[in-house]
Amino acid sequence: MSRSTISAVNVKELKGVLTHMVNNNTKLQANGQVPVAMNVIGAAGLGKTSTIKQVGASMGYKKENVVMLNLSTFEEVGDLIGIPVEEYKMAKSVGVSDGGKHEYTVTWVKEQAIETYKEKGYVVTNQSRMTYSPPEWIAGKTGPGILILDDYTRASQRFTQAVMQLIEDQEYASWKLPQGWTILLSSNPDDGEYNVTDQDPAQKSRYMNVNLKFNNEI
């Protein structure tokens, strides 16, 4: 079942809705809660994506922190969610407890960092795991910001499935969006006029919808 839907707003009203959503998400994150994503649904040419960008600019976000990913143009899932990398568990003795038990501090490191940690007294254990490195579009960024998943329902199922966790939890495997980010989607309506990908109930439950209508008042 999908989250609630806001129907028939014009561009001016959409700006107000999105500004409220972003501000509310900031408060949610400050209280340790997960922010809510919103999907802007409308016909081509109504200004869905440009309006989202304008909201980010009006709120004073840095240009590089309003990131647009056009899901319909992605060819490799790794470009969207990051490249899988292997990490190795390393341990370092920190002494012996009162009960005579050896105590260790543990960390997970990538292969290229093993020698650096050995110099710090760590040893490699026999455990490893697969994680994902942050993709290029988010690596090194801080908050606040807006992630636009453009043409969401025109992407293939492998990409819409890949971002399900990101939309709901703002994280994927071993990385997460910086605090202060909001995820906004843009989609065409599933009305027979557009070639869109069906969304199952699990996908629809991860975001709110707002329908954009044509209106000369901007």
C-alpha cells in the first residue's frame, strides 16, 4: 500500500509542498528519525525537475548538493549504488581484563589499508565481508542536500529495486546519505500515455506522492 497522495497542485503550490517536506525532514533527522521521500507525478514538460531544483536553490543549498540522477539513463547498477569491495577484519590487543581475558579492538578495512593498520599493531583475522563503496555522485558530500531520482518509473526494474533501501532508509549496505538530505522522485503518470515500469506495493510504500497539474500560475 502506498503512502498518502497529495492531488492536483500547481507549480507554485508544489514549491510550498516540497519546501515543507524538506524542512520537516530536517526536523525528523534531528530527532533521530528517518526522513520521508516524495514522488512528484506529472506529465512531461510541467516542470517537475526544474521546480525541485528551484526549491533547493531557494533554501540556500549548494549547487553540488542538489544531485539529479536520471534513472532511465543508467546502464550499470554499480554507478547508482556503488561498487562492491571486500573488507577484512583486523584486531588489536588492548590488554587483559581483570578476569584474565584478552581484550581486542576490532575494525574492518579495505585491502589497500591493511599495511597501514599493521603498522598500528593490528593483525588480520580470517574474516572478510563484502561492502559497497559510496558511488561517485555522493562520495565526499555533506549535508544538507536533495537527491532527485528523475524519471523514476521509466527506469528498468533492476534500478528501481536497487534504490528501494535508499529511498526508505537513506542508506545502502555500508554507506548512507549525509544527514540533512531529502530524496525526491519525479515520475510520469501510469495512465497509458507513457511507457512506465509497474511499481509493486512494497515500492509504493516507500514514498509519498504529489500530483502536479498544468496551471499558468507559477
